[in-house]
Amino acid sequence: MRWRFLLLLSFAFGLLAQTASITGRVTDPSGAVVPQAGVSVQAASSGLVTSGETNSQGYYSIPSLPPGAYTLTVTRGGFVPVRQTDLVLAVQQVARLDVVLQIGAVTETVEVSAQAVLLESETSTLGQVVQGAQIRELPLLGRNPYALAMLVPGVRPSAGVNNLPIDQISTVAVSINGLRGNANEYLLDGAPNTAPSQNQPVIYANPDSVQEFKVENQRLQRRVWPRRRRHL
């Protein structure tokens, strides 16, 4: 088995932006599942609403959400609607939020504004997000946002092609968890951004336009394919 390291960079305004998603299960106070409950997610920045509903097992999934703050609302006839505000999703996050609906009139609403850390039990990948405030405010030699990957534990500088302190290729050459600097893959707004020659980025985005990025570890299994014996 081996590890593949992705450096995922998200623009503040991207057509193919790296996305996040919310999933979870809706139940009643007794723990019974609530099927066909309406689930809507509204973006705080744009007001755009994405809707879905729970399946027969009470599960819901709202995928392809741009990173940012959201309000989640769950409704079902005979139950009090629940509105959860201040949900902040990071790039490539798969957040789980289970909801318990209380029996009552639909004219009432349960408002929840303080939310514990959202579980990410739906993915086996490991990673850490470098926030937009860090990209804007920290010193950035060469204005290369990928260089801030060294804020993530396990990431250290690696000798680049030219080994110059302000050369873009040199500042992006990082070793993650002891692997070579050319063992990384770069994505920009969901699209491949890796040069095949030395596995460095093709496009070095202006840090002023970058919302956030994530260093993600993906574990890949090596496949062994049987080879049939040839009869002479």
C-alpha cells in the first residue's frame, strides 16, 4: 500500500471549485428514523439554497457545496422544524450532522446556533486546511500559496529544481511525511494542476484570489493482478 498526497487549492470564485458536503441521519426522540424529511442548506454568502430529503433509512446527503458558512433546516409534517446556523464547511470536507426532530407543531422552530465539531466519519482521508486568513496575513516568500503547506504537521521543505529561495518551483517543493518532493499531486479548483515532468504545479495562483487550500493524504491500495500461465 502507498500514500498519495494532494494539495487542493480553492479560489474564492471558481467555476470548478473544490467542494464540501453534509450528510447525516434524522431521527425522532425515540431513535426511530424519519424518512422523507425535507433538508435544505442555505449559503450565508449568496443565499443559494440546496435541497434534498431523507431516504427510507433516515439518511440525507447534500453534496457539491462550495466551502463557506451555511444554515441547515430540517422539516417534516408533525415535527418541529430544526434550523442549524453557523455551519462552516472547509474544502473537501465531508461533515456529518445528525438531527433529532421533536414532535410538535410545524409553526414552531428549534434554533441551534452553537454547533459542536462536525464529525468526518464518512471519509478515510486525512488532511488539514490552511485558512484564507493565513494565506492573506502570513509572510509569503514569492507569493506562492502552495509554500504555506509547510504549516501542516509532517510537511517540510525539500530541495527544489533550482534550489533558489524565491524561485516558485523551489518554494513549492515539499516533502510530506518523508516522501519525495515529486510524490505530490496538485489540484486547482478541482482540476489537475500537476506538471508531468517533475510533479510541480502548472499554475501558481495569486494568493489574493485563494479562499483556502487543503493538504490531504489519500491511502491507495496496490492491486495485484494474477497472470495466467502460458502453455507452450
